[in-house]
Amino acid sequence: MLTKLSYAKVRLLGTGTSTGVPVIDCSCPTCTSTNPKDNRLRCAAYLEVDGTHILIDVGPDFRQQALRYAIPDIDAVLITHHHFDHVSGMDDLRPYLFKNRTSIPCHAVKGSADEVRSMFSYIFRDGTYPGVPRLHMHDVTGPFDVQSRSKEEAPVRVIPIPAVHGSLDVLGYRVGNFAYMTDVSEIPFASRSLLEGLEVLVLDGLRDKPHPMHLTIDQSIQLATEIGAKQTWFTHIAHDLTHSEIELRMPEGMAPAYDGLECTVSL
């Protein structure tokens, strides 16, 4: 008897830094580039696992991303942290509740979960406004399961990866042999064991100039080498370098990500 193999289909919805690229009122080579890979929406990722639909971060470009890539449903939102470019699209989840009123769970580390509850108090603390999105926030304390809102699919196991974004505690997430680690300046050694055996890693790689909240490209290459995923894609990229310039510097098995990138990863 053959065993059914499960896969996660991954799409990167956005790979740009908090301003997006091109940056408003900037005429640098990247912002004026005609290469579509230099046009970057704010960071987010979308996973489909055997009919269960998982969104990682829901920033200000989410509506545009959902329309561009025809996202059919959202069964859960995994929040890396509460900064504007990662959570400000919460209200744009409403259309996914028009046909199925089952609430959409949102998961975040407690500090970020509390901040999002405050930022969107009309959703999470009041909820009486007509048409308010039915979202429920969960504090992440360890691995958890995501269940399809249709209840027709087996739960999907999610492993949170604690990391640091400057002085802020943030989370990356692992599903099967895929891990997503945006907006990190450091991944503690205690978290490294959770990243072993990856097929695909998506990792912060902002720019060359040091930044207190993000990894530089060289730091990302070094960290990716230590983690040893078969393929690493760098995300949250600023406008300091073009896609082509970054690509020329990449070791084997590493590359700058771009909006719309798709891959399939085993579970």
C-alpha cells in the first residue's frame, strides 16, 4: 500500500523592506529599474498544505497580494511580529469571512499579540462593530496545529522559531521542511536545532550597510551556511542593491527572493 506524501506549496507574496520598493520619491538604480524582480511589496508568505491555507504576516499590501495571486482562503495567520509592515492589513481579511463565518485564528508571540490586540481593539477587544472581521488572537508558547476552517483536512503542525529583531522578540515559523525567518538580527543558538534538515529557508537579508534590527547580506550568507538548508532565499530586501547585483554574489544554493516566487516543499 502506498503512503500519501504531503507537500506544502509556498508563495512569497512580498519580499521588500518596510517602505516597499520602489521607495517613494527615490530615483536610485533599484527604484528606477525595469526588472520586475526589483519591484517588491511588503513581506508576506502564503502556504497551502493539503487544502489548508496559511498566511504568514498580513501587511499593508495584502489586498493587492491576495488579488494578484488569487488567494482563495485563509485558515490561519502566523504573525512574525507587530510592526506596521507585517500586520496593518488585518481588516483586509474580512472577505474570507463572507462565505465561512468561522473565525480565523491569528498566532503571535505574547508581546506582539498584545500589541496587535491594542492596534486593532475594535476587532480583538470589542468586536461589536457591524462587519468586523472574526479574528481570534492566540499567544504562541510552543508548537501548535492549524486546522482548516472547513474541518475537512488533517491539522497542519507549525513549529515557532524564537528569534531577535533588535531588542524585540519575534518568531519565525517552520512547516515541514520549510522555514520562514524575516526581520531578524539574530537567531539564538537554542533555536538553531529547530532549523535542521530544511529543504527551503527564507531568511532576512536587508542590505550591505549594518542595521541594528536586520541581518546584512553577508551576515545572512554566513548564517544560512551554518543552518545548511538545501536552498535559502533572502527576503526583506532594501533598495540599496538591485536583484541582479545581489544574485551575482550568491553562493550555490542561495539567492535573493522576489515577489511571486513559488516552491514546493515536503512535510
